[in-house]
Amino acid sequence: MDGLSKSVLADVARCPCSYGEEGPLVQMTSCPDVVRSRATSMACAQDAPGVMAAGRGMCILLGLALGALPSVSAAQGRFADAKMYVQAGATSLQGDATHAMNVGVMVPSNLLKGIGRDAGPLTLHWDLWGSHWRSHHADNTTGGYSQLGALIAWRYQPAGPQSPWFFEAGLGGSVTDGLYNSGERRFSTAFQFTEVLAVGYRFGPEKAYEVSLRVQHFSNAGIKKPNPGENFMFLRLSLPW
């Protein structure tokens, strides 16, 4: 008898109705559901170890990135304007392109006094993210890479703080859990510098929501060869924190 069968029988044995006990109708009718749910869950777990492994790295990265932030209850002052975002992108529109999915936060910065997140036409903020890249190789295999990154971004709003349009430029660094390889491009270091240029639009109540188109470059600046670099085009949606 395999582990799945033993577990199902154990759930049946623990079910009150199997002992002839009388209980609420919801308790009696829930026993088959418990058995069926347990069986389905174990079957899925046996069939999907690859899916679990692929997502584990992303979960760790996201937990580290968000855990470094103050709690929502303490988000006052400059943290009251923090935003969270999701973004997706690729290196090209071709089928063999590398795709990436990011989750991150933008936090106001006082690195330069007098320049805050929404202080005027020129603003400054930190951009922290966790990402997962999926590349395609020439032998029809794929590679997955989890990434943590941070950059400092300057934002320019042409018409001042109430301007719906904005432009951004950022500089920072990132690290992946392996050496990126897309078949045509192979990184020699896990650490990469990154630069980003973006144009976006603010909308909604108090212009609290944002959508932006972003071009981002990754390379190690010649620290080690080869250094082919990689370019992504991203679409981002930002929400109030």
C-alpha cells in the first residue's frame, strides 16, 4: 500500500461518522471532502516537484525584499507615499526570448536633502525588487534564475507634482542565484549592474496609480569576461502601498 492510500485511510479512520458518532450535519458531510482534498493534494505534490522547486526561489526573494520594509502600521511620513508594483517583460518579441516577472516596491529617499518622492519636478526614490527570469536554450531546454535587485531612481515630472506624465532614470545592481545563459548570451558573474530609463503615466484618485514602459540593461561593467549584457523591455503597474 503506497503513502497516498495509507493517508486516505487514516483520514477515514479519524472521521467521526466512521465511528458511528452523531454530530452536526456539516461535520458529517465534510469527511468525504477532507479525504478527497487530502488525496488530491498529495497527488498534486507527487506530480509537481518541479513546479515547487521553480517557485521556491522566487518566494524567498520576495520575502526578503518585503520583509526589509517597515510594517504598514508604521508607514507614516515619507513611507506613506511608498508604492508596490508588478511588472513583466522580455528581451524581445521572439519565441526564444528570455522572459521576466518582477514584484517590488518604490520607497521615497532622503539621500539628497530637499529631494523627496513627490517634492517637486525632480524626485528621488529607492526601487527594490525580486524577479524570476526564464530563458530558452538552443537545445530546447529552459533555465530559471531568481534575482534580487535595488536601484536609486530619479523622476522628472514636467508640470510639477501634479503632472500625470513622468520620466525616470535609475542606476543600481542585482544578483542572481546562477549564471544567466540564454544560449546566445552567457553571463560570467552573478552580480550585474543595471540601468533603467522609463516613461509613465499617473492616474486614478490623487494620481496614486501608475503605468510605465521601461527599458532596463544588465551587465557587469567588464568585471569579468564574457560580458554580453542583456536588455529587457518591461511594462509596470504601480499601486499605493
